[in-house]
Amino acid sequence: QVQLVESGGGLVQAGGSLRLSCAASGRSIASYTMAWFRQAPGKEREAVAAIFRRPGHTYYADSVKGRFTISRDSAKNTVYLQMNSQQPEDTGVYFCGADSALILTSIFNSRQYDCWGQGSQITVSS
């Protein structure tokens, strides 16, 4: 199993930017599909962005397309989520997930991910 540690959360004003990091240990992330999910109070966990294991194609929820970018650095075994033009509705706890076996059609299904980070709070003020 891979272990995940997130960092980079915080408070930002609407229109601002933040970058989340998800550092993995134990296995190479190149073998894993990596994704970011978020959960707002009282709501279910929803997918934000994902990067499929080799060859590393990226996928985004409609709500963040054009604003968020997911990327990975294999040398650092780390996945990033660059968040630009943030809005109050982006507020929530952001989780990094990893799975080595899920199929592409399940990439935005949180129940298919075996490994999770501890979560990182993002608060966007209006």
C-alpha cells in the first residue's frame, strides 16, 4: 500500500490561488491512479481531479475545469493540485486518494480508492 500525506491547505480570498501537495511513500505513484476529492460540511465527498496511472492522462470535474490543474512529479513521488480563481464553493476538506487497480470509468468514484490522505482544509472567503 502507498501512504499519503497532504499539505498546502489554508485560507484564501475569492479569486486567489493555492497549491495542495500529496506526498506518497511506500510505492511509486506511477503505478497508481491518483485523485483529489473534496468534502464540504453536510455533503458527500466529490471528485475534483484525477490522473490515471500510466500514461498519466488527467480528468477534471466540470466545476473546476479551466481553474484547477492536477500534476505529478515522479521524482518526488508527489501529486499536486494547483487551484486558481478559487470561489467560496471550493471550500471543503480536500483528500488525496490512490488506487492501483481501478478502471477508467471509476476514476471519480471515491469508493474505488483504497488509500487516502488525512485531508486538508481549504477555506475560500468571499
